[in-house]
Amino acid sequence: MVRLFALSLLLAACSRSSAKGPTEAEAKAKLAACTFGPGALAKDTLPGAAKVGSAIPIDHFVLVMQENRSFDHYYSRLTHGGVHVAGSEITNPDSQGKAVKRYHETRYCIRDVNHSWSGSHAQYNDGKMDGFVVTNEPEGARAMGYFDETDLPFYYALSRAFAISDMHFSSVMGPTQPNRLYYWAGTSFGAIRNGLPPQGAPSLFTRLNDAKVGWNSYVSDLASPAVFVNLISANNERFRPVDQFFADAAAGKLPPVSVVEATFTGGVQADQTDEHPASNIQHGQAFTAKVVNAVLKSPQWPRTALIFLYDEHGGFHDSVAPPKACEPDDLRPNGDDTRRFDHLGFRTPLIVVSPFARRGYVSHVPVDHTAVLRLVEARFELPALTRRDANAWPLLDLFDFEHPDVSVPTLPAAVIDPERDAACKRDF
């Protein structure tokens, strides 16, 4: 009887505790209004019932960001969870005004597509989403191509087995480096083109160092965190070859944050694995599958979350107009006085692989790369870097922290079609 009475008191206390603070609707309204600024802690910005700090039962984050693919380009044939995908009737005009339909792409290696700052804004065209072909002429129709499960069987199965977002957008309507800076620092420091951030600029890695939270960057050829040049000299021991990731995962020695990166160089002939055109999409899928399988087999799997995403759309068509966004700081786009950093970029895939991921769940909450940054900040109680990450929703609806499922689903092999691969090498 005493134990039952104590339990009832504990449950009542938990109930009172979870009721403290704003409701989810109230908290999301504040986030949407860009209420919070640099230095804000997640416990002060999220709903009262949201878990933060050690209450989030994830001890290891594995972060995998690939390159240059839009959501509809890869996943427009998904059908589960009310996922929002492009309709078959959608077209874009070419330079002659002729309607160009979306089509199933049969080439696994495609010439690069315009994804510059100006090109991306022309594709957006004030929300009309009709500039993908004309910004890539000649042969602009290639921007309307898409792949399906016959091309990407592992990715499609992974998306159904775990939790995905169909409203994850890149952070900037532009190229790789500005987007990766948002991923690591919550801002591009005004950059709209590829380049280095200011020396000594704060980032997730400086925050982790300050909090004495371990991290490693596992490198195939180039390390994207190394754009913060001072990081290498100050943290040389944290930059390790990618083979060490697989050894650490097998041995249960992954740090709290692992950044795992494919090869960014070499091109088609060297089987580049970051999925940046013109590289073979199946080589990138095979790399990701290897990383995912290493996590699934690791003794650390029960307390791990792998977050898999893409830096930007690469110029490929998507059907959902990017929403407004919190400006991260007072910096204006370098070289463009007509625009601000007040819109997100285009949709890109995001999958959460974890025992705590809601199986088969599709999130429809608009987020960008700083949602991942904010999730890591929430877990390790790190202060926000900018207004963008301070007001980011940290993907919490993709997780069920109360009911983990440590079972490992059966996933298909990430095969590489030899005929298509030979065609890639012949054409490029």
C-alpha cells in the first residue's frame, strides 16, 4: 500500500511537472515569431513538457549530410504517412514557354544543375516554383527528373522503417557552403556563395568544446567542419579517417557527436559518394547504407540517433514553396542588397534512424538544418548561436522517448547497377 501511495505521488508530481511552462502550441507560436535570440537555452524556448538535457535518452548523435538533391527529386514516389509529394500534373516552362513534365530519370549520372543564390531565387520565382527548367537551359528538362524505389531501394525502405520529414528545407536558397554554415553555426555570416566563415567564428564545435562534450569528424577526403580553419589546429585529434568510424561503431566507442562524411572529390570515374551531380546516386546510397548498418549493429545503438539529410536541392525541382524564416542576425546577403535571409531554401530529404524514432512517421512541421543543430543543443544544454537556431523546432515530433524500439528492421541491399554505372563512366 505504501509503495502504491508513493507511486501515485510520483505520477502526480510528474504530471504537474510536465504541465509547467508553455503548451506546444504556445511555444511554437513564440518560435514562429522569432522571439528568442543568441544564448537562449532549449529549456526556455520549448513546450513545458518537452524533454531537454539528460532527459533526452540519446547519448550519441551520428550526423550524415549528403549533397544536392531535392525531396521530390528523390522521394516523390513515397506514399506513406500522408507524405506531400509532387503531383504528376506539375510542369515547368522552358525558355520557349513549352510545358516540361516531370519524368522518371533513367540516368544515374546527370550534369550538374544550377543551384546558385540567384538561380535558386529564379527557380522560386516568388513562390511560383516555375523556374527550374529555364535556369538550366540548354537541356533544362533534367531539373524535372526524379528517381523511385527501383533506383534507390535502400533509401525508400529506410524512409518507411524510421521517421522522416516532408517539410525539411535547406537553410538558404543557394549553394552548399552557406547551407553547411547554417548547419554548423546557425548562420552563413552573410555568405551567399561558397567560401570560408570569419576566423574564430563560433560554431557547434566550439559550443561542444566549451561544454566538454566529445565529438569527432570522420573524413573520407574533405571535412566540411574544417571550413572553421582554426578547428583543425585546435582539435586535430578529432579529425579521423572514415574507416575509424566503422571501427569505433563496432567497438562501442563513438563520441557523443559524430560527423560522418562521404567523398566530395574524384567525380564519376572515382566513384564519388556524396551524391553531388554528376556522381552516381547509387554509390552515395551504398555509402550511406554502410554507415546506417554500422550504427544498427553497434553496441551503442540503443542510445543513438543517426540523422541523415542533404545540404541543398542542387537545382532539382521541388513542388513546395519554401516558407518564411527567422533572420539569424543583422547581416545582409553579401553582394545582394535586394534580399534578406528571411526565407528557407528548398525541401531536401531528412531521415531519423534511432530506437527512439517513430516508426513509419512523416513529420509535416517546417524545419531547416538548424533543427538538427537545436536538437544537439537541447540534448547537451548548449546555448543557441543565433536567432535562427534559437527559434528552431528540434525535430521532437519525430521521436518517442518513452517507447524505444531497438529492433533492427530488414533493409534491402544498396546495390549498384553495373550497366548504369558503366554508362556513367562512359558519359563522364
